[in-house]
Amino acid sequence: MTGLKTVVRRGFAGGGAATLLLAALFAVGSGTEPTTLLLAGWLAVVGLSLLLAGRREHLTVGGRTLGWPRVAAIGISVLAIGSSAFGLSRLGQFAVGSTMWLLTGFVTLFVLGYLAWFALECWRGGWHLDDAMFAVE
């Protein structure tokens, strides 16, 4: 495994473990409020997929084998969709055109664009980034 690939895989594993821990904290500390359980479930899906991408070279889903970059791409895509929905839902708290509204909108769009780009990089196995970083052995 190349050095850069090792760094990326360890980052996915660590980020996935931290996200699973955060999901557990939301689930345990919140009771049974539906929105908080939805948030905990979303974080659990993201955390599990990133942890699997960081620890397993291949994953069999429904009889089809996926390499770790594709599993990571799925997790990052779910993260992008959920964080965008969360950011856009917060826009209603601020007056339209206010500084906080514009800042929240800008950050939401930036995060969505960055995560979508990185998910595509993972899915394609390195389009703009080094393809050796996404090699599946």
C-alpha cells in the first residue's frame, strides 16, 4: 500500500469511528425524538461506511464486490446529502438576506460542492487526484 493510500484509509477509519461515536452520543442522550434519531441514523450510516472503507479492501453487497473507494464514495455522498439538508433547513431560522443567512447558505453550498467532488474522486478512483491513492489490491 502506498503512503498516501495509507493516510487516506486511516483517515476514513478514524473519521468513521468518530462519526459512529457521535451517532451513539446522539442516540443515547436524546431520548426518542424523531429528528434526533434521524440525525443519529444518518451519522451511523456515514460512520459505518467510512469505517468499512478504511478497514476493508473489498466489501460484498448483494452479491457484488465493491472496492474500498466505492464504499467511501457512498459514505461521503450520504454525508453530503445529509449535511446539505441540515444546512438548508437552518436557513429558515435567519432573516432572508441577513449575514447569518448568507453565511449559512455559502457554507452549505461549499461543503456540498467539496464533498460531491471528493465522492466523485473516490468513485472514479482518482480523476484529478493520484490514481495510486485509490488503488484496490
